[in-house]
Amino acid sequence: MPNNLPDSPQCIRCKTRILPTFSLAGVPAYTFRANIAPTNTDITRTKANLEEEEQEIRRYDEEIQYASLFLEKLKAQKEVLLQKMEERRSWLAPVRRLPVEILEKIFLEVPEKTLQVGGFWNTKSKGYRFSVKATSLSLTHVSCHWRNVANGTRSLWSSIEWKRWKKPMRRDLTPLLDIYLRNAADAPLHVFIDVYNRDAMPALRKVQDWKGRHELPFLQTLVGQFSRCEQLSVNCLEPTVLQHALQDTEGKTFPKLRKLLYKRNGPILGSDGSMPINGRFWDAIRYAPRLEYIDVDAIAHFTEMEIFHPGSILPWDQLQIIHMTNLDSYTDFRVLITHCPLLEEIQVEEAFEFDDGLAYEEIIEPVVLPWLQVLDFGPERAEDLHSILASLSLPSLKRLDIGLGRFV
């Protein structure tokens, strides 16, 4: 072995440098070229050299092992130092020293649905998966300062969404819901319930089917807070599911409710044709003193039941904003504007051809909506546009979107 090798690593046992002092001459190259056979003396000397070199190899293997252990120790010590440095930098980060006023403003900008439980679209797997997203709870893990401010920001805990999933919940998440409800204190709640997917819970059509499932206490706790709702969104395909979820709403009201989004169906008549099977829910909605905004699939769900009379399901005379997914009847529209004198905004996403629209030569008494400022409406045909505009007198109108591109 050449004598000019650098010093070997420091020994982790004795902390000294180990020098490679062992060196033996190799077999001369000309003996291989000339094919010279070794003499007895050469054989004896070469065997002795081999034994010495084998011992030296074992020594180097041992030193390599020690050096590897020493290297691992150095790496571990480095990681400890890096972790301490990261902790110090995190401790000195400006985000930890933000004034309470700034943090509160930041938290007020957090999007709605700070607690989401159920089946949601996963961008990585390109499919729906059960997940729990507790945004507010994550913010409390930044620091004690953040936690104190977050716990005191009631609006950060007041927006809750539950979306049913085809598989049962693996654990009861009611304690997590209780944290949100407790921290929200007396703040108005925004509650989103989505039970639209037909395949999500096909067997849950009877009350007894819900027993023993973690969804039941979660939903019962959420429904029990309806009196605190300022905004309620219900996306429900099967009214029976809604009825089971709202089985405890009898006698309850919505004193704070201002905005109602109800999709996929409206009040459904019972077998006797007199009472909606989800009537308890609508009985509670009817007496909501502050309800001013509704978002429904179609107004036909209500007009077909002839509910525009004293004791109707919705407090139409106090509504200010109505948003509809579709409209296919001029009669429905006429009844709507006749019974909603305080309307400030009407939006219809899609209007189909009216079979009962006005003829061009027909003259009727227009309905005056003195407070209406926004009319967003895109009819399929020009004659349907005529039916709408001929029916209205809008002295306060500020924005008109009639979607002329559909038929021009």
C-alpha cells in the first residue's frame, strides 16, 4: 500500500489518527509475462505475506466500521443542530408576533366551511374520498398566541359542512363538532348538509337504519343547532332522508335564519295529499322572522302545492332575494312576483320555453316591484322575454341581465 495516503479518520474509541503503515512489495510483473514458476522460497514468503495482508484487511474493515459509526454519529448531531436552528427561526418568525388586530382580520378572511366532514373530491386520486378538514383547528397549532386569538374568533368556528359518504364513518366525530359549536359561542352558524348522492347511503331510508352509525349522533347534534343558523344549505334528493335527519325539529324555529339554500326537491306531499312528509322542517322555516334570501331548484315545487295562502310554507312577503336554478312556467313567475313585494333581486340560472306565456298583443296590468334592483334572467325565446318584461314595473332597477345572446 502506498505510503502517501492521507490520514485515516479519527478513531471514535481513542480519538487519535490511525496511519496506514503496513506496506509489502507486490509480485513482480515480469514473472507473469515470463510465466516464471515460484520457487519454494517464493511460495513460503508469499504465503506469509498473504496471512499478514489478510490480518491487515480485517484491521481496515474494523476501522471502516468504526468510521461509519462515527459518520452516523456526526450526521445525527447535525440533524439535532438543524432542528434546533429551525425551532429558533420559527420562534423568531414575524408571523408569531403579529398583533391581535391583524390576526383577527386574517382569520375573518378564512373561507366558509372551516369544518368539512364527509365524501369530498380528491384531486390526487381523482375520486371522492372520506375526509375531515378542520381548518380552524389547524390554525390553533401554529402557536399559543394564534390559538388564543383563533379560539376567540367566533366566526372561525361557525361554518360547518356534512356530506354523506357511501361508507360508514369510522369514528364518532361529534366531539370535534362540539369543539366548533363551543368556540362559535353565540355567533350565527352557517350549516351545509349534502345528502344528494343516490349511491352514498342507499340503505338509510328508515330511522332504524341509522342506529349504531356514527353519522346519527353527528347529524342529531348539528340539527339540534338549527336555531342558531343564519345560513342553511340543504342539498337533498330524497325527502325521506331529510325527514329522518330532521326528526327532532318539531317545535323548533329559525330565529336567526336569513339565507336558505334548498336543492333537489321542495316540500313533498304525503299520501293523503295534505301535508308534506318533511313538513316539520317547513313548519320551522315558515316562522323564520328574518328569512330574506332563498335559493331553490324551481319555484314549481311550491306553486304546485298551492301554498300561496295564509299558512304557506315560506314567508314570501318578507323575501328580498330569490335565486332559482330553472324556471319553465310563466304562471309560476307571475305568482312569485305577486306574493313577494319586497324583492330586491331575482336570478334565474336557466329558463326553459314557456307553454303559458303572453301573446305579443296581450296587455296585462304589470306588477310593481318598487325595491327590485337586479333582474338576471335568460329566456330561451324572445316571446318569453316579452312575457317577463310585460309583467313588471321596476322603478328602482339598477342591473338587467337578460341573456340576449340566446336568441339573437
